[in-house]
Amino acid sequence: MSLSKPSTFNIVKKQYAYKLQAYIQVFMSLVFIQMLGILFSFNGVGMSGGGSNTLGVNVHYYSADIVIAFTIVWAIISAIHITTQAYRNDDFVFVTNRLSSNFSNILFLLTASIVGGITAIMSTYVMKVLMYVLGRTEYLSSPIAATEMIIGFGATILYVLLGTAIGYFIGTLVQLNKVFVVLVPGVLIGMIVLGAGSMNGELLQAVFKFIFMESSFALFFIKNVILVTLLFSSSALLSNRLEVR
């Protein structure tokens, strides 16, 4: 009989370190998806124009918005994959329980969100370098202020983290009962259809503004932290109902 009693903190730390190495393919897929986003961004995210009888001007707007959208989709899919049985079985190389497994998963997803958010914003500079190499220097803009850059990093990381929380919650539901494979997409599509038809789409607009259009970064931070906490907490509670190995 062993006299040593492993602590939850040490177990979580070991599982987290293991997952950073074992789930390296998650970060490899991030590189691919962001390169794809950069490729789609070369046509710009918007355009305006004007002119007269002798002169015409077209202005193309370039940003990391498409890359960020691709990164959020990557976050949702990656979080769903982590909840699958194959990934859950990896935890059993340690002395573990649902609590330590969920904590280590959340820490890994938090790390992935930070990496994904930072690289998504930095893709703006990758696009600028590529445009310079291709001789399209007329599209290069002035440097962004440090404060705006920090807020951009923070907001993007929170968006990606929210994506992982949504994916983790959906994945836990699917592992709980396979009927959610059909039910979750059906509910989402139904909400979109009903929301679009309700009050001329005002319901969907209200949800979109609540999550994505907050002008105050402090309120945006609080909203997202609450949503992420609720989703991860609900996932942890639901995972306790999964069968044990």
C-alpha cells in the first residue's frame, strides 16, 4: 500500500504538460487553418469606391477578420475532438478523476486560445509582408497604437476561448448521448431560422450585439468570462454522468 497521496494540483499539472505534447496536432491544424484564412483575406474584407468622369478610385480593406473567424471555427472543432472517448482515454495513463481531467482540458484549451488569438492578430503583419514582397505596398497602412493592439489581442483571445467553451459543451453533450449529434445542429438551425423571422431578425441582432458589439472592453471581458465559466462548468457537471472506465 502506497503511503503517498497524489494531490489534484499535481495530477492536473502532469496531465496538462502531457496534453501540450500529445495534442501537438491541434496546433499544427491551427497553422493550416490560419494560412487558409490569410489566403482568403487577399481579396480584402471590404471595398469602397468613387470617382468622376476622368478618375476612379477603389479602396480595398484588409484585416485579420477572416483569419479570426477561421480560428474560432478551429477552436470549436478542436474542443469537440478533445471530448471524444479516444482523447478521454489518454487521461487514464495517470491516476485521475473527472475533476482533474476537466481542469487539464480547460487549461489546455486556454493555452490553445491564447496561441490562436495572438497568431490570428499577428497574421495582419504576415499579410503586410506578403503584400510588400508582391509589390503591393500601396495597401500598407500606418502602425496600430499599442493600446489598440493590446485590446485586439485580449478581445481575440476571449473570442477564441468562447469558441472552445462552446465546442467543449457541445462535445460533452454528444458524448453523453449520441442523439445530440442530430439534436444540436437542429436546435442551432431552428434558432437561426426562428430568430431571423422573429421581429424582423431583431432577436439575432440582439444576441450578436450582446456578444460581439460591446463598445466597452471591460463589459465585454465580464460578459465573455461569465459565458465561458457557465459553459465549462456545465460541461464539467455533465461529464460526471459519463460512464467510467
